[in-house]
Amino acid sequence: MFEKDATETLGQYITRLRKEKGYSQRKLALLSGISNTTINRIESGETPNPDAPTLKALAEVLGLEETTLLVAAGYIKDTVITKISSAAKDEEGLTPRDMHQIEKDLEKMMEDIHVNPEEGFASFDGNTNMSEEDLELFEDALRTALKVAKRLNKITYGTKTSQ
């Protein structure tokens, strides 16, 4: 079971997950790139709130989403994860006006990317070369980010979702 029990400390939770994987503290240290001493301090409760990079490294080795350990450590609340998950559904809660604004904002952002049609690549600020396929993926990622941001704003501030 990968979920943290309400009675467990972060250290107890990590200890349980480590043991379920069959890892010693030394092996977890080796796999995560975190010192054995640091892992011992976390598990014993001497370091009750390790930093985010440490939690990220541990989560990766323990087979968890990074956010799972960030929630377990108290850095973010479960409600934030629920809001983000809710907002990640494709166009749920977005009006045609929202979609129009998102496309308009996206168009402005994409104008900052300079396309050289003769060579078939794009560069952002002249530094990063992108293939046409990468440029399309980049545009899709920006569109998705704008949709999620708009939905999170509606969830957080309770704005109207229908029109």
C-alpha cells in the first residue's frame, strides 16, 4: 500500500515504503543519490521536513509520484492535488469565450517563437532549435497549460463555468 497512513510520520512512511521494496537504507541511498545519513535522519524523524529535491529523488526510487511525498511532508495539501486533477480534464468547465481567450493568448505566445520556413525549424529567442514536430508539441503543451490555469482559476475563485 503506497498511501500514507494518517498515524505515520513522514519518516515512518518512507521506512515502510523502503522495506516494502526490500531496500536497506544503504541501498535506498545508493539508488537515490542521497546520503545514508540523510535517509537515516529522515526515517528517525530527526529531519522531519526534507527539502523538495530530496523528496523527489526518494519518490522516484520508491515508485511514487513526487507530489505524494510533498503531500506527506506537508508542503502541499491534498486539496491542491484534487483541484489540479479536476482541472486537468480536457475542456470541462470552459466556455467558448474561455477557449477563444486561450487561443488568443496562445497566438501571442507563439509570436515570440521565430520560424524559419526555409530551414524547417523554429527557435525561441534564437537559442533553442525545434523541429516542426517539436514546435507543434510545444504549442499543444502551452495550450494545455493555459486550459489548466483557466480551470484552476475558476475552481479556486468560483467563477462561472457556463455561458
